[in-house]
Amino acid sequence: MAEITAYKIKGGTPVTGEVQCLGAKNFATKAMVCALLGNSPTTLTNVPSIGDVDITKKLLETVGAKVTWENETTLKIDPTKVNTHKVTTPDSRNNRLPILLIPFLLHKYGQAVVPRLGGCNIGKRNVDFHLTAAELFGATVETKDSGYHAKSNGRLKGTHYEMPYPSVGATETCLFLSVLSEGTSVIRNAAIEPEIMELITMLRSMGAIIFLNPNREIIVEGVESLTGTNMYVIGDRIEAASWASLACASDGEIIVKGIRPNTLGNFLSYYRQVGGGFEFLDGSTIRFFRERELSSIALETDVYPGFSTDWQQPFCVLLTQAKGISAVHETVYESRFGYTKAVNKLGAKIQLTNKCLGQECRYKNHDHKHSALIMGPTPLKAIESPIEIPDLRAGLAYVIAAAVAEGTTYLTNVDLLERGYGDIIKRLSEVSLDVEKVKIEVKNTEPSNILKRLKEAFK
């Protein structure tokens, strides 16, 4: 017997209303790990109550840290109770946080054992940069079936590391390694996403000495110890861009609260270019709408300050409603267009190619279909088959596509979506989107049978 959680979305009308952004998942979970580096408790506020935070909480608890909710959005992390260098939580394979515990465990115990990594199926997410960094700081690392085993002989030593690619995760690993290492470390070609800048601010507040230089260079002077701190989790810029795309694609209007406009960077320029409009209502509230007839554009994803790869999926749904042929070149992950097959079933005309549609990138001549041509505008219509959500970010893109599509669309595997966005039904209570949620149990998992059971359940 299989349990299926699904949404029923009636689309085809403009979506209007207000929505409050959650705290950024990509910062909150990393801040929780960062808190382990202190010698006293840390309090995080505006923490999103989502699956990934719960998984990270269990991850920290498996090494002995005490993690408690003070209220719905405040989390207290006490690292003083940590009692093991082994991460054993079975849930850790559901996200990619375990690798970030290696620096902390090396600092504290001189050894670390963490499980192999999981995460969304959007392309290879190698950990080579993480492991190379640990070795450069003086550790030895072995990859075994049971996970990654790291050891160091005494205190880690500062080093110079020029990363082959400005990876966000590897930059976080380097920061965690360097702040408590002996001597000065230089991290070149580092990621500079807003979440990285917030992490640096948090580490500074804990006592770290970190300097930012031009050209993606970070210099860290290692210190003997760090203390706990109090840190506010910034609003989720990925989520905000998704609600903006929903407003524009459906020809509606959505007021998004709890987001710093500066964290949206180039998204706002592309949004304006395609025909979207926005108005800053205050320092953390933006009204998004369609300003004019939508027109095709060309864009490519890139590391910050470029167009985020996590903005790509909802924005591509928006581009299906733009006049002309849009070109989207994905340069961060090689397999991030898998979701377009389902959007095409709804009526979109998206063609994938292995050619670079922008500047040449690291995927040239590797036969990865990492570029998309989007013909529009195309009316979207619901289909007589449930659509399964393949990964976290594509999940919200499917919600947007279902909202634009005329008729009733059923989305399954929504637990994966809520892992990063929480209870969508509750969160969209002040938005006009007609969406319901149900859980069913089925023996026969054929799409036709699932659809029949869903229709019965939603009566």
C-alpha cells in the first residue's frame, strides 16, 4: 500500500493576494550548522518551519547538540552537549548538510564520520571541492561505503585554496574550516551569494576575523574559539522570485512580504525585461504584477550576482506566456530541465538542446541538455493524468504552471515540495489560488488509478 499526498489546483484565472516569505532555507540550515562552532548557545530567529530544517535539527542532535524551538520561528542551538564525532541520523541522506559537519567535528575531535550525500536529482553535485579543502587544511579524508571519514593530526592549519568553481557549499566548508584553524587562510574564487554574506556576518558576530577582497577573495585569520550569537534569518529570495513569477504568468498581482529587495539582484531586471512590474511598498514588501504584454528574452543562470539557477524553473514557466522565442542557458547544473517534460504536457513548447545558448560554459560538448528554447505564448491546459513533482524547486514551478493552466491539475509527491516551502495550503490562505490537499492510499500505482482515487478523495 502506497501513501500519496497530492494537490488539486484549479487554474486559468489571475492569482492575486498576499504571501509572507519564509526565512531562507539556504541560510537557515547552514546557520544551524554554523552554531556548532560556538562554545555557547546560539539563537536563530525567523527560522522556517520546513522539512529541511527538521532534518538539519535531527542531524545536529545525532552528535549530541541540543536544538529546541523557543516558539514557531525561533530556534536555540546548544553545542556544548556534543559528544561524538560520528553523524548517524538516517534522515541525513535526504539533504546535503552532513558534509558541512566535517569542519566542526575536525575542530572538536580531530576526526569526523558523516554519511554520503543525497539531495534533489538535478545533476551531479560533486563533493570533491569540500574534501580537497579539508585535506588542504591538514586533514586526511577517505570515502567509504559507510560515508566520509576524515582525520587530522592536531589543530588544522590555515591554507590557500583557489576553488575551480565558486561553489556555495564548498565556500561554506572553507569558512567553517578556516575560522578555527591556526594562521591565515585565503579562499579564492569563492561564492558571494547573499546567504554566504549572511554566514560571514554571523561568523564575525561569533568572533571570527574575516575580510572580503575584490574578485571573490576571502581572507580569514583563525582564532582560538568562537562564541554563540543571535542571528536573524533573511527572507527566502528563491521563494520571493517564484511568487513574482506566479503573479506575472497568471496576469495577477501578489504582494510579497518579508524579503529584502537587494537580495533579488538581477532577477528584478530580467523580470522587468520580460514585462513584469514591481513596486517597493516598504523595506521588505514588494508588489509584483504584469506591467505590459510579455515578450521573449535570453538569459543564462550563473553564480551570484548572476541569475540564480533556483529561479530558472518558475521563470521558465513565466516565459511560456511571453511572445516569441526565449533562450535559457543553464550553467550551474547540467540536468535541471527535466521538469519541462511535464510542462510541455500542459501545452508549453519547450525544446531542449545540448548547445550553449549563451557564452560557452563548462558543459560545452558534454552532451548535457542544459539549454532551452521556449516558444510562446502558449495556452496551458490541465491534463487527465497526475503530475509527479521531481524535485524541490521544480515543485513550485509546477504549482505555477497548474495555476496558469485552464482546468484542474493534480500534483503528487508534494511532500518533496513542502520540504522547502512548508504547508503551501496554509501559506497561500490570503492568495486567490484555488488549491486543496489530500492524502490517499493506493495498491495500484498506475497513473489512471491514482487519478481516479484523487478525484474520489477531492469530492
